[in-house]
Amino acid sequence: MGKYLKSIMLLLSLALLMALAACGNGETEDVEGDTDEEEADEEELSGDITFWTASLSGDPFDGYFDELKEEFEDMHPEVSVTIQDTPQNEMEQRVLTSLTSDDAPDVVNLNPHYMSNIASQGGLLPIGDYVSDDYQETYVEGALESGYYDGELHALPWYLTTTVSWYNQEHFESAGIEEVPTSMPEIHETATAISEETGNTSFFQIINDGNVIMEKMSTLAGDDYIVEDGTAVFNENEKIVEYFTTMQEMYDEGLISQENAEGGIGTAQELFMSEDISFLEGGITFLGAVESGAPSVYENSVAGDPLNDPDSPVNIAVMNLAVPANTDHPEAAVAFAEFVLNAENQLEFSKTAGTVLPSTVESLEDEFYTDPGDSPNATGMKAGAEALSTAEVLIPGTDNNSELRNLTHDAFVDTLIGNVDPQEALDQLAEDWNQSFSSEGIEISF
Amino acid sequence: MKNKKRIKTLLIYLIMLFFTVITIGPFIFTLLISLKGAQEGIFTTVLPQDPTLSNYVDAFRGANFGAFLLNTAIATGLAVPLNILFCSLAAYPLARMDFRGKTLALTVIISTMAVPFQLFMAPLFQLTGDLGLRNSYLGLIVLQVGTAFGIFLVRQAYLTIPKALEESAYIDGANIFQVWFRVVLPMIKPTLITLGIYTFTFTWGDYLWPLLNTTNSDMYTLSIGLAQLSQSFSGANMKLISAASLMTTIPSIFIFIWLQRYFVGTTSGAVKG
């Protein structure tokens, strides 16, 4: 009897487990779009808005977003806001998956690549009709451009970073370098002088997925196009050929670390922290990991102008806010996005984050940016704010953007490690780009 | 002769030491980084100058680790027994019963292992939404319960048991459920433990599906919290990430150490005639 009782108890326990499992502590009821809301006065915003941020969780952001939510809900009592954070790398996949059901967010924080891809699949609401021209003029021009896909505004800019140079001041001083280099020969000379002094590699070229190299090529081309009407012409540009050639030579001479072939910003930060490199170009958030990982190196770090001709355009990296196409409350969603992005809230957010730039002209006039102090991070913000005058989105969002990035990444790495002649690599890359533009039917110039 | 044996032993130990260092080296390095204070550089010295547990405290608070740990523990605590139950139930007829389409059923189950998750991610997302499993513990573990791998593993274990044992139980008056539960299951205990460990490991570290199926961040799991820490937009704090990684990994290690004695059972007695 006891044996049977034991079996019955076991089965009952399992049944209880399953019942428990189906409960969870989350709210599964979706109250969006109920009848009362639809019948509500059209003038008054209403609905449940879900806002997905990208890698902005924990301190100090939680407090900031709690206040933001509270303030907006006070302004619009019929609107309820839920703010959730998603790891940045999975944002695109998560948004695309959520769009297949009724569980998509109403406002989402995307980078321009993700935005273009989701918009190309019809996943984002064109918001040009929801925001006035006057309102659009409150943004930094280059930043607003990043929100366009296929000629239509699909996103509004939030926070920005631009390219600056970062260098280890102690290494520069010991090598007798007084100014950051602004041309390829100067970069080569500077790296040689520092490496002779430190006995280490000295320069790092961030590659990421190839986007940084594409942006650098566009910067070096200056007023010239790198693609004309869907035909790549960068292989005929002397400065770009010089860039590929110099990188290969520096790698060969041991001025660039072998780990540079990996090319990620994380690798660059680790090498900078261990003082195995002395200068590089990066975003103004570059020092984030260095500040916690190598405090003494952080204290020696200084930001300067980008490592190119001062008149050349530099890329502006933008984080946008977009509204998914299947939102039930487009007016409330756009109103919430505008609220997050107003000058006052952007300034507060940038101060909270510490190392980003706001995208509204008014916020940038605050003394937080005009006179940020002389801490290493502050020098980065100041240099970044100054670079905004020549900053723009250098590579437009096209359907084949991901393919172009991959091709460029592989060509650059092959050149860097000496597998291929720089001119041959660029010729082949141009051919690959042309094939991609041709198969997609894209005739664009940039 | 004795010297030759000593050299051979020494060589074996050196090789073992080499592989041990390679295997646990990164773990030790992570541990050392996690113990370094705020003012200490990660790469300045190998050993922490002034060891501190503050990174563990900060990571626990900063990444909402308490809530995420609870979610992960509940999800894993559910997934392990449920997967063992469903796999052992599903595998039994595939090993012991004759019915039309048995081979086809087995082939279909095994072939699902070759389908990449990304292919059925969106339909699964819709399905779990329709079933009301969004933001629920069962929703978190839907991929880990009744796995094709588990069914195959348990079926193979059933096949090693002599049929005569089951037949004698039937003669003694047992029904099919009693034979399965009282005779067969105890004999494949090591396999069930192995499946339990696999399920534990996969559920504990599962990342993409819990992230997709969870639209309420209160239901996030440890691996999502870890990703949030490491993908911080201002750059990852390596000391915090190291501490958080260890806190995430340690339960798996303890579970493995606790259960590894059962692996001995798989081979002990195997050489007896």
C-alpha cells in the first residue's frame, strides 16, 4: 500500500509542478486596444505603452526612467508606460520576433542598422506625419538623417557619439609627441616613435563588423564619393589606398598588435588598459571600461580630434527611437518618444549617462558640454561635441548594408595581416560591392 | 625498469597538469579579476593587491541578481524533473512497444535536433503567446521539456535492459506502468541523472529563448542579467562581469560535483561476467 501511496504522491507532485509552472509572476493579460480606450476622446492620449531600451538597465538609468515614466503618466493620465531593457545585441532579433505576434513594444530604441533592416521589412511606422517640420528642426541635422529609410522618417534621434582620438598621455610625452597625428604618414611616425619608447605595439584600428572601416574610408575621401550611382570608386582614391597600405605596413612592423585582426572594441579596451597600445580612434564612450578596469590608465587618457584632416567629415553614431508598425496607440507612442527626446530630458539623460551627446541643438548649448571640465571623460565629451560640426551619417542605411560590412571586414583583415596587396584588396572589394549593389538594384551615391 | 616507470608517471602527470591549467586557467583568472578592488587595474598584477568581495555585492545589486537567480532556479527546478518524466515516458514505447509508424516517429523526433532554433523561433513565439505562456515559468522552459535528445538518450538506455526482467515482472502480476516505473526506470538511473545534468546546464544557461519569450523584465533569468551587464553601453566593467559570471556558474559546478558519483554507476560492474 505504502508503495502505491508513494507513486500517487509523486504524480501529484508533478501535477503541482506543472500547475505552478504555468503561473509565473508575470502579467500575461494584454489590455491594449480595449473598447473603452477606442471610444475615448481622440484628443486625449490613451493606452498602454511599452518602451524597450537597449542596454540601459541598472544604476544610474533605472531611477532616471522611473521619473520619466511618472512624469509622462502625470501629463497623460490615460496612458500607462512600461519600460523594459533588452541587451543591445539581441534587440533586432527580439523586435522582429515580437512583430509576429501582439507582443511587440510601442517604442523601441534602435541603432540605424537595426532600424533600416526592420523598416525594410515593414516593421516600423513611418512617423513623418506625426511630427511637425518645426519639431524636426530641433535636432542636430546629421542625427535626424539617420532616422530616414527609403526617403521616409522612421525614427527620431536620441543620444549620439562621434569619433574622437584617445591617447595615453604618458606614452605621448615619453616619446616626445605633442599633437595627435592627422594623416597616415603622421600616424605611422607617431606609432613608430611610441613603440620605440615603450617596446610595445602602439596603435589599434577598431574594425567591428566592418562598419568602422567603411566610415573611415568615407572620412578619408572627404568631399569625394566612395560610391557613385551604385558603383564603388574607393579603390581609385589615393588616400584610401594609402590607408590600407599604411595599416599593412604598421602591422608588419609590429606597431599594430596581432590581436587587431579580431578588431572589436573590447579587444581595443583591453589592450589600452594593459598599456599595450597608446592611441586609437573610437567613440566618446570608449573610456567606460577603462575607468573601472584600469584607473591609473584612465587618469592618463586624453581625447583629441579624430586622426584625420580637421575638415574631413566624421561619422555620427546615433541611437534612435522608433515606433513598431503594429502598435495599437501610434499617437501615444510618438508622443512618448517626443517626450523622451525633448531637450530637457535629453540633457538629463546625457548627464545621467555621463559619456554621450544629446541630439537636440538646445541641449548641446548647455555648459555641461561647452565647459565639461578636464576629466578624461570630459575631454572626450568636449572633443565629441566639437566634432559634431563636421559629423554626419557617412554610410546610408541600404538593404545590402550588412553584406557591405562583412565584405569590408574580410578585405581589411586580409590586407592588415598581409595576405593580399592593398590595391588588389580594394579592387576586389569594389568588385564585390558593385555586384551587391547590382543584384539589389541599388543606385546610390555616398 | 623502475626509472622508466617513474618517467612515464611523471610524464602523465605533466600532461594532466598542462590540461588542468588550460581548463581551469580562465576560471582562476576570472576569479582573480573579480576580487580586485575599484582602484586596482585588471592587468596591473595577476594577484589582487587588496582582495575584496565588493564586486560580488555590486553585481548582485546592479544586475537584479536576486530576482533573476530565483527565476532561473525555479525554471531549472521545473525543467529537470519534467524533462526526465516526459523523455522517459516518450522513449519507453519507442524502445519496447510495437506499433505502426514507430520508426517514422523516432526518425522525426531525432531529425528535429538538426533544425536550427532560429527557424522555428517566430512560430514558437506565436504559439507560446497563444497558449498564454508568455512571462511564465513554463514558457521559459518550453524548449527544455521533452527534448529530442533526451528521448533518444533514454530510448538507447532502455534498449540495454534485458527484456527477460520485464517479462518476469509481468508474470508476477505487474502492469505496464509498474514495470516501467518499478523495474525499468531504476535500472537506467545513471542515464536519467545524465539527462538531468544536461537539462540543468542548458536551462540554467539558456539565453535567447527566455529573452524572446519574456516581455516582462521581472521574469528575466541570470543569463539575461549577465548580458545586460556585459553589454552596458558605456563599456563593460570587467570586474563586475567576472563576479557575475562566477555567481552564475558556481551552482552548475556544485550540481555537477554532487551528481558526478552517479556517473560511476554507469561503469561499475560492467566488466563482471
